[in-house]
Amino acid sequence: MKQKEHNIAQLIRSAESLDSKVSEGSLELLQGLVSQGEGIGQIVTCYIKNRSPLAIELLCDVKEPYDTELCSKIQDFLPQNTLAMLTLLGQLIQKTPSWLPKLAEHSLFDHILKFIRPSENIVVVVSAILLISSLLPHFAAPKKPALLNLFRLLIVACNMLYNFKKLFDQQKADIIEGIYVSHLYSAVIQYFIVLYGIYPATLVDYLKNYMNVVDGRAMYVLKALFCAVKFHPSILSSTVEQELDRNRWNQREAHDFLADCRRVLVRPILPAVVKANKFISSNHTLETSSSTMSYVSQLPDLNDLFQTDSSSSS
């Protein structure tokens, strides 16, 4: 029997009506459609057009096996609606759906990683880094090549931070561009802490090999970040193989890994202004958030991070 086609956009408008009789009936119908895996693509389209909170709510209710279709639709829209789709994914992550650990196996994840590159818009880069940082505690033991690629992207992000800060100083860019550099700094901090908190032995092993083959821009940034975290005891007690063992995720939950990440910070996690230039006032605060964490802590000020390098090069 041919399924009846529904005007999802009209149903969403009706569900958002102030008339309770109209809204309740439409909402019930929408929820029934989503539970059967119908109308998912149309709901994503509605979100793109008007950022409907109800569209987000409906998509958060998508259950397995229809998560594959949802991820595929987001991937289809990603090239032309990048920030909207990254924002939508962030909203979905906050709800921690049961299918979240499977996202690493979907091609959508690889597409998100490709946005972390120097040629990309810096706002997109920051959004992608924060999104990946939010996802990592939920991924059950990624394969080593995939994890090494995540480490490689950390190097890319550190290089970008170094280069953007230098370029910002040389051009004396305006305050908005300075805020973007500040956002990138915060994103790099969060990404580093998540990787170090969950995979300390593997990360250190990778960086030891990396130091001998690539220029020192990224390593300069990383050394400063390592000075702001504690020595992770797992570096002594765990091997790379143990860190990649799927049993780690069978025995622990995502919040346990997040707790590990918080414990490596030298200072308490406190909201703070991450300044990119002395002309940025204290009113321009930066907040980074994800499903369960925010690492805008009292780490080195961005100017302090580059102070030694600037003095040595002069």
C-alpha cells in the first residue's frame, strides 16, 4: 500500500500554533511519522529554512535504525549549509541518542573532519573542532588509523592557531577577526584536553614521533598546552593497545571519560576571557559548549602563549 505523503512544513507550522487543538494533533502526527522513519529529510529542510526548535526536537527523537537516514540527510546538506548542519549536530549530541557511538562509522564523520583545514572559513573550522571534541567521549574505541588522523588534525589546528595569531598581529586586524582567533584558541584547548584525557599514551607516543619530522609551529603551541595540564598517570600504567581496547568503553560511560579530561587540568574550570589582542575588551567573552563539557579555563592567555616566541624572533 502506498504511504500517504504529508506536508511536513505545514504540519510543523500547525504544531507551533497557539491553538492547542491544532498544535496537539499536528505534533502527535509528526511524532508518529518520525517514529516510523518518515519525513526526516523534510524536517532537516525545515530546520535549515527557519531554525525551528520543533524541528530539532523531532530530529532528537529519531531512533535506530533511522539514524542512518538522518546522518545521510545531514551529509547531503552539509556542503551548502555547513554551519546550520554543524549546529544541528551539536543540538543532537546534547540529547545523547543511543546511536551516537555509531556516528564515527558513518561517512558524515569523515566529512566533518575535512573542514579542519587552513583553506576553510575559520568559523567553520572552530565549529568542526568543537563538534568533534564533543563526540569523542562517546566513540567506542576508534581504530588506530582513525585515531591517528584525529591527532594529525590536532597538529593542523595548532598550526592554524599559530599562523592566524601571527597574521593577526602583523596586519593589526580589527576586533572581530581577533575574536575569531580567540575562538580558535579555545577550540584547540578543548580538542587537546579531550584527546589527552582519553588517549594520553597514544597521543604522547604520536607526538614524540611527530617532533622529529615537522616544523615546530604546532609543537610550540602544544608545549604551552602541556604546561597547563597535569601528568596523566595512564601514561605510565597503560599501553597504546590498552587505550584502544573496546573493553574500556564496555566498562565505562562517556561521563567517566569526561571526568578524566577535567582531572588533567592544572587549574579549576572557570569561565575566562581568552584575549587575542590587548584591544579586545573584557566584554567580549568567549563561551564554548558541548553536550557535557566546556574547557574555557584559566589556561595561558593567548598573548602569553606567543610572548616567548615573539621575543626570541625579534
